[in-house]
Amino acid sequence: MPRNVVTVEIKKIPVEVEIPELGMVEISDLASRVEAEMKRVQEEEGVIDTLRQALTVALYFAAKNYLKEIADGGKQKEDTVRIDHLISQLQGTLGEGK
């Protein structure tokens, strides 16, 4: 099976990336987002070291993902409670018809 390796450039550094679920366009878009965030870290936070920028950006995106997972988990829990409530109501309604 051929590998789908995409080469992107971040801060003039070529990086080979393989993410089977994503195509070249999506991976290039993600690389652009990373580079933009690294630029922001450099300009706003005064971090010049590229490695520190990369680590800061990695933590930033990890935190965003973590918060999204928590929010999705909360929504899922909320939906589960709502579904359980509807099931109870339906069972009660069906039980009354006996």
C-alpha cells in the first residue's frame, strides 16, 4: 500500500507528514495554521526560539482539543440524560396503557 506522505514547510523547515485521514489540502491548511500561531507567539509573546514557539503552539492546540473533548463529553452526557428521560417518559406512558 503506497504511503500518502505530504511535505509541508513551516518556518522554512520542510516537514514530511503522513495523516491517513487527511489529504494534501487539509494537511497544508493545518501547517499554515501552525505557522501563523508560531508567528503570533513570536510577535506577541516575544519568543524567538523556534523550538519554544513549536512547543508553545503544540500546547495551545492540545489545550484547544482538550477543551473541545470536554465540551463534547459534556454535550454527550447532557444528550444521554435527555434520552434517558425520554425513555422513562415513554415507558411510563406505555405502562399506563396496560
